[in-house]
Amino acid sequence: MASGNPALPPPSLALEAQDVWAGYNGSLALEAQDVWAGYNGYPALEGVTFNIETGCLGGLVGPNGSGKSTLLRVILGLHRPWRGEIRLFGSTERPRRRLGYTPQSEQVDWSFPVTVLDVVLMGRYGRLGLVRRPTKADREIAMGALESVRLADLAARRIGELSGGQQRRALVARALAQEADLLLLDEPLAGLDATSQHDLLALFEGLRQKGKTLIVATHDLSCVAADFDHAILLNRRVVAFGRPKEVFTEELLNATFERHLLLVRLGDRTYVGHD
Amino acid sequence: MTEAIDLLRDPWSLEFMRRALLAAMVVSAVAAVIGSFVILKGMAFIGDALPHASFGGVAVAFVLGANLYLGGAIAAVLTAILIGFVSRRGLIKYDTAIGILFVGAFAAGILIISRQNNYTPDLFSFVFGNVLGVSWNDVWTTAALSAVILLLVLLFYKEILFVAYDPSMAAASGLPVAAIQYGLLALIGVTTVIGLQTVGIVLVVALLVTPAATAQLLTRRLPPMMAVGALVGVLSSLVGLYIAYYADVAASAAIVLTATGFFALAFLFAPGRGLLWQRRFAPAERA
């Protein structure tokens, strides 16, 4: 769960100007309005409402079973909500090409006989349409995406041979190859060591600088506290939503995680642990 | 020397042996291609279920005096689609849906046949296969259906790969995931029915699973895995028919056991992954 070691978040990622979002152009990338959804009659989301501005790095935070994955699936249009509305870039239509997604690592079949490049090329498939093969241009875009996550030299490797951190970056590269504007990442930080987390957070920051909007489902409260613009505290309903430094209070976090969490504030930074 | 060549050539002087070889090679090659998806998706059970289910259709066709393979194919594809439909509701698991439906269809076949007084050898060839008895007509039907299956895999390779590898991302990209999954199930259904003729209901799963699994141990990407799997299937047919001819044993069993032998070799000796390879190099790496 949340790492309690205050030494973990790397200082290089400390964002002095947390109030300025590099890619923010004043529009909303995502508006969720009173979204209810669930499975077989049991609710997983109850009246979820929040907004994410374009060019913003949003952390979707909550315990296991809090509906994070369901919310991402509803946003993607993979799961139909019982009621409520999702607007993406101001429209209720799903702009599939602008929507990138990386599933939880456990949902990916790492033993499948595909290379890293094969996986990243899949990001192009949605654009290609049925039957048509990836062209040289698609390959170049896929290689470019691999370069931006610093995996170009491993393109011909089998995906299962990569380390955990490299695999997450490969999945992000696939979303980049899609040329998506809104990236929905399900638990990309889970189970990674501090260095791999740092690499991935630096990558997120670079993407935000380019005007991409990222919504990252995560357990890692310290990362969200340090590096994210927005935090959505979710436990079936939105417990709180706003800047991490505003919503990461003991009261709100305890309400979200239904257990006692310890907050340590050092200057502008907040670290979260459990006792 | 000429004696050895004669030994190799002798079986193929018989026309029924040539027909058998052609049918077996075509079927085992296409089964390995489809079988690659079957084993990667952990669907070996469905490779066993569909041939059994097809028996229900064979029985109905037998009673109606219709083409037995057509009846079998319809039953296999219907069962495949039903399995997909039942499991997609999410109320019961995939393998449970398979277990219920294939036994149901198989039992329906037994029920129908039990009312008939005249069991013909025809019907038994479905259970145990009768590759030595295929007609030229059978060979051409098999070849035509195999060509259609391979063409569909070639055309929709990208889509089948994407859906097999990552269905949720494929759906998020706007691919018709359900249609592709049903299509793959239907292809598996048709493949098993054309495999019936060669090795019969009981052994057809081996053509789907064994050569593809052998190839998985020897390759690193899906296209080579399909190609090597097809090669293993073709070689198994050839060697198996030699064994059947000279040892005077059942051809279907000889083909399947040859494939099993190739798998055992790959399991032991595959470079980098085989059991012996790991034995030899693993301790050094650990040290």
C-alpha cells in the first residue's frame, strides 16, 4: 500500500510551481456528472462527479474495490453506466483515437509471443481499421513512442523479457503510439521500485508538458501528493476532489481508505504512511 | 541405398495413402495455425469440446440422410457461438459453459444414434478417424475449407492478435471485439470438423494443441510460431503415416503420437527453454 518512507520521492521531481499546468489551455478534458455504475446490480460507483482540465496530471486514489478500474472503464466506454454522463473534450461522443489506455499489469498476458514493438504497434490498430496492415509510417510512430519512453533499443525483445518498470513504459508507449490526448493509466506505479517509479513519473511529467492529460489510478499517495495536479479520492463515491495539498487531509484520507493513515508534511511536500 | 529409397517410396504407390497424406498434411497445418491462438488463450478445453459437440450434428445429419460433415460443422459452430454467448453474460465461467454445452450436444448425438438400428462404420470413423478412407472429394473439401480458414486468419491477423492479446484495449480502440471472438470460435469449430476425418473426435484436440505447443517452445513471435507449428503438423502426418504403414497400426493414433514425440523433443531440447538446457546452464547462472 502507500509507502511510508519519506525518503522515496526523488527531489528532482519536486514541482516548484504546482499551480501552473504546463499544458493547460483552459478547457476541460473530462467531465463526469453523477455517474452510477456497477455489476449484477451491485454499485461500484455512486454519483461520481468531477472535472479534469486539459493538460493536467490527475491521480485517481482509493483502496482496492473502490471503483477506480470501473471508473476508467466507464470513461473508455467499455462499461455502460447505469446513469450519469461522461463528457470528453466537451462532447458525449467517445473520441476513441484521442483516448489512450493502459490496463493493470496483472491483466496483461506477459507470456504472449509478441515483441515490444508488436505491442506498441497495437496502439495504431484502432486508426488503421479492419484488415489494413500497419505501414512504415505506423512503425516509425511506434518507434518514436518507444524512444520517448527510452525503450527503443529493446523493441525486438519479447515483451515478457522486460523488467516490470520497462513493461509499464511499453504500455504507456502503446498509448502514445495511439497519439492519444487523454491517457487513462490503471495502476502503472504498482509494484515498481523507487527508480522505476521515478522514471515513470518523469515520463508523465514530460507528457503533461506536451499538453497531454493523464488520469492515473494509483495507491501511491506520496507520488500523488508530490507530483500530481489533481487528486480524486474515490471510494465508490468521490470523497474529495481537488489539489492534493487541499484534499490530502487525515480526515478525507481516512474516509477514503476506511483506516487510519499518517500524514507527514515537510515544507510543500506531503508524505503518507500508515501506522 | 535403393532399398532405403524404396522403403520411403513404397507407401505412396498406393492411391489411398497419397490421399491420406494430403488430407492429413493440410488438416494438421491449418490446425496448428488456429491452434496457436487456442493454446495462447488457454482454450485447449474448447479444442476438445467442439469435436465432441459436432457429434450431435453428425447424428442429426445421419438420421436425415444429409452430409455428415456439414451436420458436424453446423453443430460445432453453433456450440462455439453458444459457449461465447453463455460465458459473455459473466454469470458462469468460460470453461463451465464449455463443459455444459459440449457434453449436452454430445449426449444429444448419442441419444439420436441410440434410436437407430443400423450403426454404420461411417459413424465410427467420426469417433476414431479414418484418414486411410478419405476420398478425393474429401481431400478437395478439406483443402478448400483450409484455404478459406487460412485466408481469414491472414486478412484479420491484426485484429485476432489484438483481441487475443488485450481484449479491453482492443475494445477501447473501437475494434468489434465480440465479433472477432465469435469469429475465432467459429474458425476453431470448422477446423475441428475438418480434423475429424483425419483423427476423429477423440484425437482432434491433439492436432490443435500439440504442434502449436511444440512451436511455442521453439519460437518467440506469433507468425513463426504458426509456421513452425504447421511444419510440425505436416511432419507428424508424414512420419505417422509411415509408422501406420510399416507397423500396421491405426494411422490417426500414429500421427498424434508422432506429434507428441516432437513435443517431447522440444520440451527437452528447445534452445534456451528446454528442460536439459535449463539443467545444464541454470546452476552456472545461479552461482
